[in-house]
Amino acid sequence: MDRFSEYRVMWVLVFFDLPTDTKKERKAAAEFRKNLILDGFVMFQFSIYMRHCPSAENANVHIKRVKTFLPPLGQVGILSITDKQFGSMELFAEKKSKEPPTENIQLELF
């Protein structure tokens, strides 16, 4: 099987709605975003971050890691989908169709 098959390659999306009413809540939300970025996630929309993973096994590693730094308050969702599913997404900006982000090949050191 091809190592980079569009059915094997995964995308992990993290959706969140975190409270920011107090200084403590804002700090927790900022820390959560910072940890996502440190783990290789990039912003897709304001409260949606995504990460490209070469396999389901690798995606599970990152999902477990996100679970270790969940904030104490708010709602967080984690979704993993295949590259094929991600590629069928329809995106619109100002009512104009937009291409989904291209695959980010990341150098991974073992």
C-alpha cells in the first residue's frame, strides 16, 4: 500500500469554544492555543486548528497529546478525517469558492 495514500494520510481538527471573561480564562485559552501550535497544529479558522498526520497511528499520538492539555473550562472537539475526506471539503470566502489548504508535508524526526 502506498505510504502516502489519501485514505491513509489523516487530518486532525480541533474545534473549541473557550470562555474568556476573566484574566484566568483568557490565560487558559491562550495556553491551549499555544500548546496546539507547539504540537504542529495551524489555525484553520479562529477556533479551529488542524494538523496533517501521515497515518492514523500518528494522528492518535497527537490526539492523546491534545487531551493532556485540555483547558479546565469550555468545550473542545477533536475530529480525525482522511486526506480524501478533507479534500472534498467546500470552502467559501465572501461567497466565492476557495480551494482547501494544500497538504503540508512536515519533516518528522524519529
